[in-house]
Amino acid sequence: MTIIEPHIHMLSRTTDEYQAMYRAGIRACVEPSFWLGTNRRYAGSFFDYFRLILEFETVRAARFGIDHYCAIAMNPKEADDRALADEVIDGLAPYLGHPRCVAMGEIGLNLNTPNEEYAMIRQLRMAEERKMPVILHTPHVDKLRGTLRILDIIKGEGFTVERIDVDHNTEETIKHTLDSGCFAGMTVYPYSKLNPQRVSAMVKQYGHERVIVNGSADWGVSDPLSLVKVVEYMRGDGHSEAVIADLVFNTAMRFYSASPNWKPDFNIQPLDPAAYQR
């Protein structure tokens, strides 16, 4: 089965993991902007990072047979510094217009603060003006309250729900997200967020329409093969191949197709490792 990894932070992954992803059938991915382990102090640090994932990570991924795209944004974890957030958001336009950018993201809430809301709304308005897909991060702490606040803002501002993926849903938020009309992301981690068993149970209860599963795979304990494990488990748990294909391929294709830059090539051939040794 060909798989799209729709939300994964490949900058934090090794070359061995790229090779394992290709062997497992992952042929395209989207890397949203995220926190690097320490808060950045200057807007220029963000802009250099955006260039890194847009212009280097895409090349690195292609060497391993994976077509790599990005989502660009001021992430919520660093958005509580309003002055810095404003400076970064003011400078986003050239990166949002890059041919490898297919969405704005990830934006959203982290600690549910007014400054995070301010940065999220500013960026949602930019995405709406550009008719761009958006990846929205729901908070790890007080998730239900944060998710409901995000959905209230989307509705109150009249943003186009068909272009918004509200991500990192759990059992307490998934129905609210689906009822809003947004796409609903589920994130699978080894020890936190969801596991394949919970994904399977949630799909049985709430259906698979507008549901996208991802592995995220950041600097913490995470697994770039999470989607492969979801496929394997769901096959054994009574789900049809059509439902599984929607969760790990078709729905992501439909969501990102709102961007004219989304033209994934599923036939990139990996290079011989000797060809790119420095």
C-alpha cells in the first residue's frame, strides 16, 4: 500500500529512518513547521529554518525516494512572545509562496493563552486570503477546552472548514472536530497521543470521513513508521482496504489538493547511498 505521511517532522529523523519509510511504502510527506527544542530569540532564526525544510530537507528526502513538502507558520509553542510572533508572521509571505509549501502550519494553541490565540487568528486570516490548507495543533494539556476554543474561533471568523485539519484529536475531541466540518487529524505515538488500537476503535465509532492519520515523529519518543503499524493493526481488526486507504492516502490527497503546489511524485527512485556521500 502506498502511504502519504501528512504530518511528520523529518528534520529530526535519521537517514536510516528515511530508508525504512521507503521500504514500508511511504512515498510522500508533509513537514509542518515546529519547535526545535529551545525557543528561538530572533525572527531570522525562523526564516533560516523555513529555508532549511523547504530547500534542503526536500532534497534529502528525494535521495531516499520520498517526495517532501512543507507547511510554514509560526508554531504555537513559541507564539506567546507577541512581538516576536508579529515579526515572524509579518515575514511569512515569501515562504508561504514557495513551490514546496502546500499549507500553513502548524498553528493553533499550546497553553491556551491570549497571545497564542492572537497569532493563530492572524495566520488563519492569511491562509484564508490565500485559500491555503491549514494544519491546526490542539494543545496537549487541557485539550478539550483548547479544541473547543479553536473550533469556536473558526466558526466565529467564518474560515473555510474544508481547508482546515484540526490535528492531534483524541476520544474527547474527535466528535467536536468532525461536527465542525473540519478534517480531523489523529496522531500515533509509541507512548503518548494515540496508538493503532485507539485509532481503530475511534474509526469504528465515528467513521473515517475527513479523518487523516499521521505519525508526527518529532524529537521525542516517536515512530516514523506509525502509519504502517496502523495499517497492519486495522487489517486485523476488521477494517476494509478502502477505509484504510482513505486514512493513510486518499483523504490526505484530497486535503492537500486545495494547494496548487501539491503534485506528489510517488515514483521517485532512491539514489545509491554512495552517490551522495560528502
